[in-house]
Amino acid sequence: MATVSIADTSPRVQYTVGSTGTTGPWTITFPFFNLDDVIVYQDAVKKTRGVDYSVSGTAVDDRVRFRLTSRSF
């Protein structure tokens, strides 16, 4: 049976956005196995993937980004 080695990194990244209302994209800097493992909050409100934000890229290529939709503001 194969084993997967995961680096000892923080599974949380926090971004602070000023009053400009930017929608990203922001980089997800930690490995994850499933898109359901990515949880986005804005002002302590949990957002819904596909409605409030989108995710592009894959955890394998380290180029995962997420972007808030205009509906989120």
C-alpha cells in the first residue's frame, strides 16, 4: 500500500482585504485532497463554493486559486 507524505504546514490562510472590494484571486498555499476541504469565510460568514466563490487549479500543481464572486459583497 502506498503512503502519502504531507508537509507540516498550517492548513489555514487568512487574507485581509481593504475597502477596495477586490475579489482575488488568492492562492491556497496548503495541500488538500478534496474541494470540500477548502472552506472560505468572509466576515465570519461561511461562503458557498460555486455561489460565493470559485476554485481553479489543482492541489497537485500548487497553482490553486480562489476568487470571490460579486455576489459576496
